[in-house]
Amino acid sequence: MPVLIKIAAKNLAQHKTKSLIIGVIIAVGVAIFVIGSSLINTASLGIERAFIDNFTGHVMISGLSADNVSLFGVQTPGGMVETPLVERFPEVLDWVNANNWTDSATSQLTGFAIIKSEDQTAPDKQYFSLLFGVDYDSYQQTFHNMSLVEGEGLASGQTGILLERNNLEDINEKLGTELGIGDEVLLTGVGAGSFNIRRVPIRGIYIYQSYSETSSFISYVDPQTLRSLKGLTLNTGMVTVSAEIQSLLDTTDIDSLFGEDSLFADDSLFAEPAGAASISGAASRPGAAAAVETAVAAPALEPAIAPELELDAGAWEYILIRLKTPLAAGSFIRAANRWFAEQGIPARAADWKAAAGPFSTTSDVVRLVLTVAILMVAIVAIIIIMNTLVISVIERTGEVGTMRALGAERGFIRRMFTMEILVIATVFGLIGLAGGVLILSIVRLIGFEAVNPFLEILFAGKVLKPVINPFSLLVTQLAIMLFSVLANGYPLSLALKIQPIRAIQND
Amino acid sequence: MNFILDTSGDVHKIYQLGKVEVPAVKGVSFSIEKGDFISIAGPSGSGKTTILNMIGLIDQASSGEVLIDGRPTRELKDRDLTRLRHETLGFIFQSFNLIPVLNVWENIEFPLLLGRTRITKEEKADWINHLIEEVGLADHRKHKPNELSGGQRQRVAIARALVTKPQIVLADEPTANLDSATGEQIIELMKRINRELETTFIFSTHDAKIVNIADHIIRLRDGLIIENVRRGEPVGAASALAGSSAGA
């Protein structure tokens, strides 16, 4: 073997130009591969870390749906399917909290709302926001990304909204307001087939420790507000509508129905009921528009129907769990789903990827695009290397023929050419690795900023901090050696066909 | 009599050039004894190189058989032919065919790296150094082929051909690319080694002066043997000694 290495090294030195062409292709290819892999890993790890640490935890438990359920709702093309509730919520939560792997858990509702203000100078403007209805204390114990910079959190039973600082600046700019702590905003949501409007004070302003454009769209509200916006009441059947209400429903005077006096005359409708957490099981979504319309106008109408509109304080769409050991996620999910099946609970445990929904899909798409790009570069490189090696073999026909005439078996020729390509792949592969790592280190030092949401996903944050994984470098080096040997396949087959007589014919 | 190289039946070689068949050797038969110093002579196109290729096992006869040390070679597989070449034959090429990336010492060593012969490092070094001195290149051990003259390169080729201690050395027009003085020196060198090591040398040439140095001359014309003579012996006796000579 040392002789082969010696001959290989000498041959490479002798054919400097070709060795350099192949070597540079390999080095550049490896550098691109290293940088590409790093970007993929950075994006994947960044998205994973951001979602697990900030929004999803390691495991998400949700109700069952025919379509995939993520933290942002049911993933359907139209987006019109309501998110199922976690049934028998207290039992499920007890099971989660009793599990040895559980570090902390919190529950959540997700909805969308239009934010407006009564003081806005641009009356036709509105701001769209993603709302997370959370139990603030357990949420803070589970996720640590949110830091209050002004005001306070959401105390138990207290209504209000927490706005991200940049988000609030955008709202003020758009609506022409100067909203701050204590000011009220109007939230308009759609639930149970109707619009629901709620007025809530701004309780706190926060920042994300790791900010991203995506997370800035999120605002936090108390769960009861979101339930009311989503029309989550304990009403299980048809509402008996009196003649007076029926006449109102039949009216064509919209202002009389949706005037502010009617809408916000009585906040008691939305107050958190005592012992709410113990309510469970009976939750259902009233499908009839009448119920929700009544919710808006109820205080001004017949008091007899009010109890049927009581909000379901036990209605939660998600339980988000942080585990003591992230690696236990798979086992936890299997155990949870097994338990749900045994107990007949229509719920499902899933990992962060399922919880992240469209965002993890974006990550996968980015990964796929980068992988395809790298593969295309690899294929082009292999073709160029192959052609260069073919030329080299043709030029060395006489030499190979001489070796064969002198008694070299085909195995020797195979080993000689393989050794040559391995020497090139090893030397230039290492140069490419070093170059890739150097470029990544420089990029890390410079700290490129993401200028659009796509780059933010790619960078896994505002600033690109590429991850350099030693294992990935090792795999890259081995892969380039394998690719080089594969690229050498056809030229080698030509070399093995060279007969000893070519030693004479090339004289 | 034991022949180190023999032919069974008349050996023919026909090249197929598209649809045209070109006969290069039209039926030759001869035998070679151990220690012979043989010249295959004839003009260009007479079949000298083709015959050398066939007896060197790097080309196959269209009909007839080449026997090396009594062993038929026609049915041998590539691997066996390669081993037989390595163990029995040495080659000296017209264009030297040295491996350009290796120096003199390494070029001579190269055939030893291909075989399975057990030889110690010291024995190998001693033998290679001996051959280098024998061919007069003691001061050029580390030189690359492109740093040597044509005659020096051919001396390296001779040493390389001898390094495996083959029974037969085949040389295809070894002096063709050399000036006449150097060519004569090379042939003299081969002759000396032939006497000292009793290695059989078979070389082709069309140079009349060099032909006459040989002990045994096989003359070809148009793919046929026209003369097969051993120096100092009558033509008839030489022909009988060397077997039938088609066309002679």
C-alpha cells in the first residue's frame, strides 16, 4: 500500500494541471457542502430550538381532527376547520403532570383577532394579530422567551392583552394611536360562525429574548377573552328565542344590533366564573349563529338566556409540555397516545414539528431546496471530475499498458487509480473543509442580519450564526471520498480494459 | 531437446481492420533454447513485432499455439497470463516505456512490487543496485526518466526487464530510437548479460549490423520466416534445430 500511495502521489504531482482541476472542484464542492449543510443545520436547529423553547415545548397535546392540528390551528387548505378542544382536560393534565418525564406544562388556546382602538385617528385601519390565550403563570414557567418591559403579566381571572413592543409600535403607527399600558383595544374575532367583539386593556408590553418577525405577530390574552372571541360557551343545545329577540334578529337595522352601547353594556358576561378550572367534559361549540349574536347583545335582552351562554372555562385547545429530557419526547408521545386510546380520550400527542405546523414545513422546504442545490452541484462536480479522469486515463494508456505487460494485474491498476483519487479527495477535501469552516467563522464574526422573513427562517433568527457540526464535517469528508470513488468508476473501467499490447501500440 | 519457447502448429495472426482481414503473420513455427541470444530480423511490416507480442503473451495468435517452457498459453485466463508474463518474461520496449513519475531505482524496482515473490528488503536493494551497476547507471539512481539520455533510458529498461530474473527477455527494436553507437552498446550490454546470467534474449531489429551480433537469427519477410539460422551452423541444421519454418 505505501508503494501505491507513493505512485499515486507522484502521478498527481506529475499531472499537476489535472490534479489541480479535480482538486479545486473537490475543494470548492466540499466548501459549498459544508456551508450549505451548516445553513441547513442552522435553520433546522434554530427553528427547532425557537419553537421548543418559546412556543411548543417538546410535546403538544391537542384534540383529534381529520386534518393535522398545529399550534396555529387545523392545517386545512381553506383554514376554516375549528380547532378541536382537549376533552376531559383535567384528567389529561393530571396525567401529564404525574408523568416522570414532565418538567412543566401549560395549556393554551389559539385564535386570530383584528385589533382596533376607539381612539384611532385612522378609523378604517385595523391590525391583524395572532392571539395566544394562556394561563400566564404556567406559561411563564414553561417558556422563558418573553420578558415584560412595561406593565405586568396577566393575573389569574384578569382580562387583558400583552403586546410585543415592536408589535405595539406597528399598531400605533398603523392606527394612528398612542396606545400604552392601561389603554383599551377592541378585539374582533370570529367564532362559531359569527363576529365577536371584546374590549380589553393593555396589561403589559414585552420583548422576546430571541426576536423574530414571525413571533412579533403573536399577542397574549387571558383565556376567557379568547374563549369569548371564539365563541366557546357551555351552550349545548338550541337557544329558545323569544319573540322579542326574534324581531331583533329579523331587523335590518345593523346599528341597533352592533352599536357600542349594546355591545359593551355589561362586561359580566365575560367574567371568569368561579371554579372554572374544574369545568370539563361538557364543552361543545355552539354551531348556531343565534347564540353568538345573542352573546353580543345579551345584556340588553332577556336575562333568562344568559346562563346558557356561560363561557366554558375548561375549554383548552392545547397542552404544551416541556420534558426534563428532550430525548424522551418519542417515548412520552407513545405513552400518551397509548393512554388516550386506553381511556377513550379523543386526543393526540405530537412533537414540536407537528405543533409548529406550517413553520416546520417551511424549514423542511428550505432544507429540501438547499439539499437539491447541493446535490446538483455535486452531480455537476462528479461529471467534471469524471471527464477529467477519463482524459487522464486516455493519456496514460501507454503507461497502464506497460504496467500490464510488466505483470500488473487488473487489481493493481484498480488500486492505483482508486488510491490516486482518494489522495486527491483527502487532500483537497480537507482543504475544502478548512475553507468552508473559515468562511463560516468569518460569517459568524460578521453576523449578517436577515433583511426579510425568508432569510429570518433561513438564519433561524435576526442574525446568521452558522452552526458548525464536527460530525457533519466528518460525514462531508467521507461523502466526498465516496463521491470521488464513484466518479472514478467509469474512468477506472476504461483503465481496466487497457490491454498490455497498448504498451507497444503507444510507442 | 528442451525448448524454453516453442510453437505448436503454424502460428498465424490476422488483424481485422473493419471488414478487411490483414494477415500479419502467415504461419510461422520455431523453437528457442534456454540461453539463446536471438535476433528476429526483417523489414518494417514483416511481422517482427507481432511475433514478439505473441511470444510475449501480450497478443494472441489467430491460430497455432505458443508454449512457454512447454506450457500451452492459449487457454490461459488474463490473470494467469499476467502472472506468467511477470514470472517468466521481461520486456524492453522501443520507446523505453519507463514510468515517468518514478526514478531509475524505482523504475527498476517496479516489477518486484507486482508479484508474489518473497524477497527481503536487503536482497531486493542488493539486486537492484547490482543491476544498476551492471547497466552503468550507478550515478543516476535518483534520476527521473526525463533526466536521462535515450541510451540511459534503455539501460534502465534492460535492468527493469531483468529484475524479476526472467527466463526470457523480449526486446522490440531496442535500438530503434538510439544512435548507432549507442545501439551497439545496448546490444553488447544485452549480450554480456545473456552470457553472465544465461538469460534468453529475443530482440527484433532491421539493423543489419546489430542482427549479426546475435547467435541465432530468424529472418522474416511478409509474415513468413525466410531464414532460421544459428551462427556457425549450416542453415539446414539450424532450421532442423529450430523446428519447421513455414515459407523458409
